Amino acid sequence: MPAESASRGDLLEPHASSMEGTSSGEEEEEAEDSSNETRLSPETAVAADDSAPYIGQRFLTHDAAYEFYGGFAKRCGFSIRRHRTEGKDGVGKGLTRRYFVCHRAGNAPAKPFSDGATPQRNRKSSRCGCRAYLRIGRDAGAGGPEWRVTGFSNHHNHELLRQDQVRFLPAYRVISDSDRDRILLFAKSGIFVQQMMRIMELEKRVEPGSLPFTEKDVSNLIHSFRRSNQEEENVDLLKMCRIFKEKDPNFKYDFTRDAHNRLVNIAWSYASSIQSYKVFGDAVVFDTSHRLTAMDMPLGIWIGMNNHGMPCFFGCTLLREENLQSFTWALQVFLNFMNRKAPQTILTDQNIYLKEAVEKELPTTKHALSIWLIATRFPSLFNAVLGEHYNDWENEFYRLHNMENTMDFDHGWNDMVDCYGLHGNRHIASLFASRNIWALPYLRGHFSAGLTASPGVSKSISDFIQRLLSAQRRLSHFIEQAAVVVDYKDQAGEQQTVQQNLKNINLKTAAPMESHAAAIFTPYAFSKLQDELVAAAHYASFHLEGDVFLVRHHAKTDGGSIVTWHQRGELISCSCQMFESSGILCRHTLRVLTTLNYFQIPDHYLPVRWHKTLPPPSKSLICAPKYSGASERVKTLQSIVSALVSEAAKSDERMDLATHEVSVLLSRIRQQPVSVNVSGDSAHSSLAAVAKDFISSENVNISK
């Protein structure tokens, strides 16, 4: 062993000097003389076999030597890079010697101390001073110029990678020209990176994850391509907004440029979105977890929930960078679009810059994390850690998330950590540290319109966002295509509204409060309240003192909720804070109201945002003029519609027919021109005539 160490030292000493700089001719000759044997480390000896380089091995070109050594390195579990040369083509003897080294050779140079003005990336270097190398020298023989191996060492001071890992080294992640063209074609078509990878795996008939490049490589390629074509696309995007603004004066957009007049950020909102926000902008989701692949820019989408429990679109923004400045700008512009009306609650994903921007621009708004945006990362974070126990853990997580009080949540969380051995897991620790902005027990009392609790709502919003992202398949018309998606969603919502309104309400308790709520609330909101009314029958109410009641399930002997009733002003509140969170009275308050002989729910506990009939749209957003004598015409039309609803409700067949035909009628009406010069009588007469003619036609004769 000492002899081997000595010989190895002789072998590596000249290599070390070669890595520092050009050595003298005597040192070079000494190095070559001392390197007359090949050294293989035990871990690579088996993999090398007879394909390992050896002293005296000859190659026609230095590129051939590099390719041979690269193939050997890949089989062994490392990659190589060109290090230094001696001589220069066309000067003197020309290029005489080349060194190829392990990718972890040398040491990373120390970074200069940062003064904070210029951010620097302090990523850990992979270099660790490895001295594995191959040296070749030019040997002009009788058969022509050749290159001969004059030095070789395969001793590494680091672990070598397995064959299923080595392909992830940058040297082996290669995108061929044909693959590059294919990827750019996919990007122009609006296909997501994950979809590109799957398509190419199927085309090449390889296992998932076996392509010679990663999703990050594809994203980087698209990003570099977009930067080279950015100016033309930015102009097109602004042009789209200007054209749309000419068609719809109530369309709003804003943007910023950099010092080179290039687009940095842009945001927009449609007239219908601004109107929806006036009623449903109390709780907003700002989803920034997507990218517009066609432009390789982060996409932010503002979404809420309407009175029928369906997503409603508020606005979009494209940001060049996800930093504090960009998010601050986006929130400022959004508030300007919405006449400076801030939401009561805004839900986002986990982004520290976005968190700071919300605190700065929305100081009176409750900032919460969207649970479904957090949960999308659970499989990648915990699947490998928990293995077959992942599903059980996920069920336990959601059980804790829906608990009623913070104390039970904290105790349950500690038990979960103990049960699944998650002590020291940084992701679990991070979730627990931020529980006050995502766990329901900590969010009770902050209005969210049900956005924090309903899995069905999260799926509905996700489906809508996917349809919105699909609009980028025609990037040259993205703004218009996005408007089509939003309008389609609005029409689908109206059709569902008609279907809900045509259905006979099934009263379950026969309580006067139930029928009162059914006449005011939409079917979606009423179903939520009805569930609480049914459950209230199973709860007992105990008058403690003054205006305080204790309400708990009849089968329990402890616990319960505290309900406080103030007769003056008819104010009622519950410790469960369900009304404050959702705008729907809880079973506890409904039980107390029943005890107090209330037959109707006080008006201030029937929020307008859940009403069937909403306030009329703002006059500034209505293109049609205010007609004289319009009230009689409107009453005529309402009478016709009322008759339609009454007839349609008599059977399922009639209901289906009415729903379909009214949707068609609505589309036809929207296609009619709006003239500001038409008289009130002619306008409303025409509208009533169209509706009456349509309903009384043979194809829509419901009364038969």
C-alpha cells in the first residue's frame, strides 16, 4: 500500500501543477515520464473492463479522444470537461497537449463579498478537487499526426453516480436539433412542458423520465427562444389590448416597460369581470402557480365565487419576474381596475414576495393560503417519505384542517407527527409554523365565501383555469380568446342558474324560516342553509344568563357552542363563526332563533351576495341608454318569463326544453346590435316581441 501511494503521488503531482498554470518544459517531461501506468479506482475497475483508457493508446484526433473518454466516464458514473491545452494551432509546433478532467476537478473560486446592491446566487459548487484526468499528447508519426495517451488517473475523491443518476449530469442532458425544433413547435401551439415531455416519450417509445433532457432544460430552451423573440410578441400583446379596448371601452388594461422599451408586466380585466367584482369581490383567489408557456411568463389570475357557487373571473396579469416589485405593481393595478375596493380576504399560494406585497398594498385584507394550491405539492413532498402510508396521512391532514378549534388542531398535529415519524421534516415544520394562514380553525371569522373549504369549488376553479390557459394556443388572439373563455363560463353559469331556478325546491323541515330563505337565496346558498336547518333539529339550546345560550348536540353531555343574542338590533353571533366565514347562519344560531320564536331570518343575515336577485349593474357599464316608458315593457317581459318558469316546472321534460331554448334565445339576443338612437318604445317592443315570438313558436310550445 505505501508503494502504491507513492506511485499515485508521482502520478497526481504533475496533474496538480497542470491545473494551476503552464509548467516548465522540464516539469512537463518529468510528468510524462512519471505517468507510464494507468490507475483505476476499485469502484470503476469493473465498469471499465477493456474499454478504459491506457498509456500509449492512440487517437486520430483530440476530439476522438475526448469522445472515448466521455463514454468511459458515463459508464463509470461521472462526466468530463476540457481543462487546459498547451500550444496553439498555427503557432510554432501547434497544439501539442490537452487535458481532460473530471467534472468535479478543481475548486470553485471564492465569490467577492456582496455589498447588497447586486444580488448573487450562492449556490454550492460541485467541484471538490477531484484529480481524475486524461492527458493526451500529439505524436507526429510516419502514418500522420496522431494523439497518444500520456497520462491517466481514475482515482476520485467523491462518490460516483449510478447509471440511473448519471444521465442527469449537465454534460449528458442534450437536446438534439430535431428535438429542439419539435419543442419550439409545441411551445408555439401552447402545449405545456409536462405535456411536451409525455408526447416525446411516447414518440420515442421510452419510459417516463428516460429522455436525455429534463423539464427544466425544456423550460430554459423555451425561455431563451422567447427572449430572442420577445419584442415582437410584446407588441402583439399590447396591440391585442388596444384593439379590444376599441371594441369595448369598459375593458381595462395596464402595463410597464423597461429602459429598453420592452414589456415587463401587463394586466387586464373585462367589463363583466369588473361588474362581478362589485358583488362578489369580498373573497378573491390570486393564483400565481401557472405560466403562460407560449410567452414563458408567470400568469396571475384573480378569481372569486358567485352566488351560485361557480367561479367568476376578475382579471389576469403576466409578469416578467416573480419578485416584490412585480407583485406590488400587479396588486396596485388590480385595485385601480376595481375602483380601489379591496377584498375582505385574499387567498394565494406560498410565495414570500407575494406575501410582502399583500401586506403592503392590502393592509386591511386578510391574507390566507389556498389549501388546494398547497396540497398540489403534497405528492412530491411526502410520497417518498411516507410510502404506502401517504393516503392515510393525507386523510388525517384534511381531518385536522377542518377541525373547529385551534387547540384540538395543535394537539392533533403533534399526534400526527408522532404517528408518521415526521419529526425533523422541514416541510411539516414549515406548514405548522404558517398554520394561522391556512388551517380552518385559525381562519374562522374571516370571510372566504367557502373558497377555503369546498373540494368541489377547488376543482371547478382548476377546470376554469385550464380552459383559460388553453386560450394561448392562439397567442396572436390571446386576449380575445381569454374573453371567449370567460364569456363561455358566464353563459354556462347562466344556464345552470336557469336549471337551478326551474327545479322545485324540496323543503325538508317545513319550518317557516326554511321557506323564507328558499324564496330569497339561490339554490346553491339555500342548500347550505338548509343543511344547517336540518342539523339544528338535533341540537339542544340552554339559556345560561342574559343574552347567552349554550347549544350542543343532544347526544353529547359536554362541549358545545356559545351563542349570543342581542334583541336590540336583532344581532346574533356564535363561537363557531360560520356566518362570519361563509355568510350562512350556522345550526347553533338557527336553533336559538327557533327557540326565540323567529319565523323569518333577519334581513341582515341574508347577505345580498347569496340572493337570487342581485342589484342592477352599474350604469357606467351599460351601453344601452335609459329609455322612457321602459318599466311597462320590462313588466311585460317579466310576465312572459314568469309564465315560462311556471309551465316549465311542471315536468322534467319541460324543464330541459325550457333551459335549452332560453339559452339559445339569450345567445340570439346578445348577437343583436345595440343602438343608442333607438327609442324606448321600439327597443322594448322589439325585445318583448322577440321573446314572445320565440316562446310561442311551435318548437318551444311548453304549454302543450
